[in-house]
Amino acid sequence: FSWHEGDFLFHEGAQPKHAPFYIELPTMSVIMEGTRRIDEWLVIQKVLPPDDVLLAVAKNPKRSPEEEIVLTLEEFRLLSLINGERTLPDLMLVSPVGEFVTCRALYKLVVSNLVEVAGRRDVTAEAQVDEEEAFLRIVFGLYNNCFFRLREVTERLLGENTRYTSFVAQYRSGLTAFFPGGEPGSQLAPSFDKFAAAVKAIPPQLRYYRLMSSLESMLSEQLEYVFQLVGVGAYRDAVVAVKKEIAEPLSTQRDLVKRFGVEDSLYKVIKKSDRVIKMARG
């Protein structure tokens, strides 16, 4: 419901494939809940603190003595996690109720004056994370996962297909060699340290452009090849899988992702591929 644009396929009466279990939800209720959350999210975002603000339970809440405090279960759970040492991204990581419910609960705690600012996270010289390296880690993990998902989609339909293997073999030089499409976490996976060293060997004024243009072209070409190889249905599955991969870095490092335009870059590739496929289909 938060997407401004997108595509979907509807197969009436079809059961989801490979689902570990099935649930039944009333369609109209789901739609109503989705639209309600969008309206609510616009209000919540205006109150949420910046990502570097430490949050604490208010020692002296600004409330009248006779005013009763009533908490929902989600608000109580979140309140128990607020200790003066956690920020909003920290809370979203440890909260058991999901990003939206966590943000909604924090919003209500803040406007009820039950939570206050405890300061900003200190960044010492020793603990300071190199921003460029953090960005490179996001890109390295995100795009490696994306290329693995593309291979996963094709192999699910075709098995270990030599045509797809031959196609991706062209990306074996320069920076693209660090994104072979293998399973994330495998012992055979490329080294991040070697990848970072290769990127940092590029002159600073060209570094970001050369890295992202290589990855954007590689992802776009592979998405389009999935369409050529297994059709529009599998292409849509591949696009959905790629979109899901941006969710984790968005939830844990929102500021960095937005500052470097990582999300915009990924969606630019998808839109470009969509245009090519629409032209191919006439």
C-alpha cells in the first residue's frame, strides 16, 4: 500500500506455490487496514525522532496526577525495551512486533510524554564507522543477494540452466566479478575486504559513479534476460524478490541508504527494465 506505483498479477482461485502454510484473511479487511495504515503513517513520521537520538522512559511525565495511563500490549512491550541506550533503529531491530507497529507504539508513547530524549549517540574516534565503508557493505550485501535471487528464480523453473550460467559468466571482470550470484554466506562468496579495496582504488571523484553504473547495468541486463529466458511471470517474481532485498538495509540504515540514493538506484533499474519488457511485449 505504500508503493506509489507497481505491477501485480492476479490468478483467481490459484493456491500460492511453495507456501509453508496457508492463512485466510478477508480481502476487504486487509484493504481497509492497509489504507488506514498509510494515513496513520503520515502522522507518525512527523513525530518519530532522528535515528541518532537516544530514548529513555520519562522520569517525570508531564501529566496531571489524576490522569490515568493506559497502554496497549505493544506499547508496554516497547516501553520495556527503552533504556536510554537505544535509538529508533535499535528498537526496530529488537522489537518483536514489526516496524510499523513499533513506530506506532513509539509515536503514542512520545505524544503521551512517557518517552523523552536522553541525548544523542556519541561517536568517538575509535567507534566511528567509516561512512563510505558502511555504504559499500550495504551495496555489497544488497546486490549479491539480488543476483542470487535472480539465479534462484531461473533455477526453480529450469534447473541449473547452462544458458543462464553462460550469460552471467560475462560479468567476471572489474567490479562485477565480486557479484557472481552465489548463495549469500557461502564459503565461496567473494571477500568484502577485496571488494572494498578494489573500489577504493578508483579515484574518489569517479568511485561512486563507476560502481553504481556497473551494478545498475548488470542488474538491468540480468532482469531482462530472465524475461527472455522464462517469460513475464518469472520476471515479475524476480522483480518482487529484488524489491524485498532493499527492505533490510532500509530498516536498519535508513539515513545512509537515502543519503547515497541506494533505494532510488535500485528502483531506477526496475523501471528501466519494465520499460524494455513493455516494448518487447508490444
